[in-house]
Amino acid sequence: MSDFQLPLEPTRDKTTLRRQLQAERLAMPDRHERSVHLQEVLRVWLVGRHERSIGAYWPIKGEFDALPALYRWSEAESGRRIGLPVVDRDTKHLRFHVWFPGCPMEEDAYGIPKPKDTAEFEPELLLVACVGFGPKGLRLGYGGGFYDRTLADLRPRPFTVGVGFMHGYVPWLQPEPHDVPLDAMLTEEGVFWQRR
């Protein structure tokens, strides 16, 4: 794998950092190769999990596409479900609706595809895309707070696993009061961190 890096000095301003990390992710010449490795890491990691329902995301802006690995996981045993998020406009929380290849889709208010008229469920495991990530499960998202709000209210709380490319590791990232740490973080290099 390449050691591609932005030629810019890292910034501590989160808005600027998000833009830098997204630009870097989109410009990675080996993004496909990294995605293949992360698919393998995710498939192997899921073998040891007991959960039967996973909430995921539709990949945007060069994010890792976890759906192929999740679909293979769902086909390995009957009764497993995959869901994609639907934003509740009033509460700004996420609800998860069943997804499968070929299911009817429509765009949400943000232009992101979501399942149309499929059943809602609460996932036992939540796969979360990361723009960046820090130590001990700290995630840098797009700044909308949707996952943090949703996780703060879900009971029981699903096991949360971040997925992202290693270029997004920001060792100095500090939590804010509303941040809900992830339980695990996977990159193309393997399991980066997992809560004990």
C-alpha cells in the first residue's frame, strides 16, 4: 500500500480537517486496493460476531463500501438483516430500514439513497463510516451529529464499529461533550482498536 499523504500541515480546525481528509480520500490512487483489503478485514471480523442485524450506510464521497461484505454475511445464514439509515426530519435521528440488493430506493433530503417502503428495525450492530478517527474509538464524521444523537438515545445501544482508511487516523483528535465513542475501529490494515 502506498503512503499517500496530503502535502498540507494537519489542521486542528475540524471543519478544515474534514475537507482535507475527504479530499485526500478522493485523491488516493490506491483507494480500490485499500477497499479490497478492508472488505477482507470486515468479512473476517464479522465471522466472530453474534449479532443478526446490522445497520450500515450508503457510501458517499469516496467512503468505503461495506455493502458487498455485509451482503455476503447476510447470505451465510438465514434471518440476518442489513439496514440503511433514514433521517427523521423532526428529531434528526436515524432510523434503519431493511436493505437488500435490488430493493426499491429513493433519495433522502440530503440526496443519499435510502430504502423505500421496507421494514424498520433496530440494529444490534452499527457500522459507521468515518471521515477520520482518533484514539479509543473517537470518530470524526461530517459534523451533522446524526450518529451521536441516535446512539445517545438507542436502548439497548448497538455495538458500534467504525470503518475507514488508515489515512484518516488523527492521533491528536479530542472528544467533544456530545461525542459517543465507537466500540471498535477497522481499517484496511486490520482491527485498529476494539473495546475490551
